[in-house]
Amino acid sequence: MSQFASRVSGTGSAFPARVVTNDDLAKTLDTNDAWISERTGIRQRRISQPGSEHEQNSSLGYQAALRALEMAGKKVEDIDAILFATCSPDTLVPSTACWLQKKLGAKKAWALDVNAACSGFVYALSTADMYIRNGQVKTVLVVGGEVLSSFVNWEDRTSAILFGDGAGAFILEQTAADSPQRILSSHLRTDGSLWDLFYIHAGGSNQPVTPEIHEKRLDKMTMKGKEIFKVAVKTLADFAEEAVKANGLSLSDVDWFVPHQANLRIIEAVAKRLEFPAERTLINIDKFGNTSAATTPTAFDEAVRDGRVKPGQVVLFDVFGAGLTYGSLLMRW
């Protein structure tokens, strides 16, 4: 058994300046504020300015990372590794983690991207935890960042209303295996047979983007919302229960539930299924929309900074994403 564990010592988040409300979308789409908010719980989202070097994915990650470092009392040179969870990278090559490493000047840190779509942050956090547990590194910067607006078909009402841009960051550092404040466990799973519920047809090596492909919007996100809703509710509930049972706990021992912010109706259905109190569920989808890998770290960072989350409390992260990917992670803050 390892003599080490890992704990989250700092959090941070960052969003683009531009706010896009439901009323703004209604100017170009057949929709309105009531229709969107009733079905999704979203009232506004942040959208990056195309071409702005300050609102690139890695730039948002940079801002979030600095805030996390400040909270943790760490310096850039303390970072041993950078894991950047994203499905909307700055470039296919190099990784967004490499761009972030350059911007930070974290010269000793190795860096890589993790693409598990909306599950990415929990996947990256779990990976960082394992590296720390086995003693290979002591301090890891884990970022979940997205500029999904670049991959949204803004003519498609079913998807254009859902997504936003932003980044969240955690500093994960080594602690004693029996430390009360630590990551307790993580639980990951994938079902690739459900790939067609959410995907981008073109843009990879299978289907390069041509003018014809772009005209058909095959380089933009495609989703089956109703099918995703059904799968998400069951898997989020199942993985929440799996995490607490693995630690000999029950859901009543969880102080805060941090689910992926895909749709408020999904979150409400999961909470009802688990009989978990709504007032102990962290939500930021109303202000930021679905920011994919950034949803859970930004929602948690907000609650830490406004004083809702207190030291020693048990926090359950619960996610699902394209792939399909699933995961949960239980920690004591």
C-alpha cells in the first residue's frame, strides 16, 4: 500500500468576458429565454472572442492556474506535471497542456492533454492522483478547459443553446496516505458502443475538413439529447453510489455533490433518484452553460471561494461525457 495520497490544495477558474444570454441567441435562433431555461436551466453562457490571445483555451487555463497556485501557496516552479482535460484544444499538435506550460514558464513540468470530453477533468484528476500516490511527482496542475464555441453549430438550436467556454484548475499535491484531507477514490468507465450519442464527424484523420464538409457543418458537434438524458441519469446515479460504497460511506455522509453541468433537468433527476438534497448540490450551469471538462472544477472553485465548502467536508464529483465516458471521484477537502 502506498505511503502517499494526494489532496487538492488550491482551485481557480476563468471565463471569457463576453456574456451571451438566451435573449441574444433568440435573435438568430427559433427560441426564447423561457424555452431554454425551462428545458436546460441555462440563462447565459460565456463565449470566447475568436482570435483573442487572452481567451484561447490555454489562456483561460493559464488564468485559472494562477488563481489555483495562489490559493495553494505554490509557485510555478513547484509544478511537476500539467494535465489539461479538453476536447477543444488550441491545436491538435502540440497539446494545449504544452501551450499552457509555455505560458506559465513551468520548465520542469511534463505536460499532456486528456480527452474524455465532459468527463475529462475527473479522468485527469484521477490520473494525477495515481502519479502522486506512486511517488513519481509531488505537485500536479490539473486543468479542465474548453472553447466549445468553436465547435458549435450556431444554426442548430438543440446544441447551440447548451455550451459555453471556460476553465477550472486544481493544484494537487502529495500528502500522507492517512491524511484526513485527500482524494479517497476514483471510479472510471467507458462504453465506446455509445459513441454516436455525441460526436464530431469530421476534423480527425478519418475525415479531414474540406469546404464541402464545413458547409454541411460536419466539423461541428452532433448530439442526441433525449438518448443522452436517459443514459446520463442512470450512470450518474450509479457512479455516485459506487464511490461512496467503495469507501464504506453512504450518500448522507457526502457534504457536497458536484455533478457534470450538462442540463439542470439531468442534475435534478439524478438528485431525486439518489434522494440527495438540492441545497447540497453545486450548480453553475445557469450562469455558464455546459463547459464540458470545466464544469465541475469551476462549480467547486466558486463554492470554495464563497465559503460554502469548508475544510474537512466530503465532496463527490460525478461526470459523464462523449465516448461515452463516465466517472466519479470522492475526496475530503
